[in-house]
Amino acid sequence: MPRRLTAGSAYRSSQAMPDRQLKNEPPGDRRLRLAPAAPQPEAEPQKRLRVIVADPDPLARRVIRDALTAEPGFVVSAEAKDGIEAVELATHYRPELVLMEVGLPHLDGISACREIRARAPEVRVVMLSVPQDRDTELRALRAGASGFLTKSAAIDSVGRALRSVASGEAAVSRSLTSHLIEILRSTTEDGRGMRPVKSPLTTREWEVLDLICAGLSTREISGKLFLSEDTVYSHTKSILRKLGVHSRAEAVEAAGRLRQPGG
């Protein structure tokens, strides 16, 4: 039978140890001897997040690049000056993150975001913009962006936002989060209130159309959205024109078609 090392056998072996091996010890000194601790493996270096920066302004690209490379954990893999180049670089390098300006030439940032998400879904896109525009923010999220930041944000907050996005979270402002919650609350179980990814209507027009679908009159919509009746009427005319219909009833039907998958 093969021998097994157990606590008992180790104790008996120590008792059977010849005295000559302990002759340098004082009588009665039988202290426990510990083997030297095994060397601990060094901690693996933190993985650096690869980022592609897309901005039409070379100075803005340099500022962002220098700021990110000065922070631990980031490396700028490439820079793009327009939307087409951003899509090509993201598809080629497959970085963890793309930090992209909304107003890119040749192919705007939101369209480029949609292309990147379609060709390389593992790449997470964070949009950058100078002004805060709710409709643009929502369009970017619908296109697949994982976050939306303003260029006035401090660079350390940009770094934190990028790390959050890389870990699977979203980077949006508190005001946009509150707005998204309100949209969710206003969405009924039958799907009314859902917005398609691609739509000719603005966010405000969808808000008006949702209330039209709910059967509210122009005056009721005015009170609900805190708009004048003339403004609601103007939005309604724009909705009918963009949907190619001539009445509220036809607009409701068109909205239902747009909300269908692939609509």
C-alpha cells in the first residue's frame, strides 16, 4: 500500500528523528520548524484598455490622447478624423472602446456608431458632444452607444466613464437617466410609447404622437407637455407630413407599424 503523508505520520517521523540531528539545541528545546514560505507569484499587470479617438479637430484628438495615455490603464490605438475612418479603424483593431465626436464629417458620429456596432458588436462606443441635446443623446443610445459625454467634462471623469463602460455599465448623465425612466414609465404594456431605432420623428414629436395614440386632444396634449396649443398643432402637422399621412387616425396606424420589429 502506498504511503500517504498525514498529520499523524509527520508527527511520528519527527519523534523518531535521531538525537544527533538535534545535538545543537538546548535540552528540551523541540520548537516547531517551518519551511520557508513559497514565493508568491507577482500580480499580473492590469490590462490596458485600448481606445480609438475619433474627432475632426486634430488639437482635440491630441488633448484627449495625451490625457488618456497619462492615466493608468489606457492606450490610444488609433485616431480617426471622420466617421468612415472611425468605422474602418474600429473594425480593424477591435478595441475595447471608441470615443467619438457626434459631429464627424463624411459619416456622422451616430451613423458611424451604428455601423461599428453592426460590424464589431464587442466594441463599446462612447459619444462626445459640445452642446447637450436630449434628442441627439437618445439617438446615440438607440444607435448602440454605451454612453454620452460632453466635451466640458473633466478628463478624470472621462476616464472613470470609460472604465465603467468597459466593465459593462452605461455612462449617461443623471438628467438623461431620469428622462429614460420617465419614458419607461410612460410605456404601456401593449408597447405604446416604444420608439423605433430608425425614425424620421424627433423625440418631442414622438412624445406628441404617443399622446395622440392615447386619444388626447390638442388642448390635453398642451397641458400634458406644458406646450402651447399652437406648438402642439405645429408638431402634429410635422408628424403627419413626415409619416406621409393626412389624419390623426392614419398617424396612429403608422406609429403602430413603425413600432413593429423591422418597422
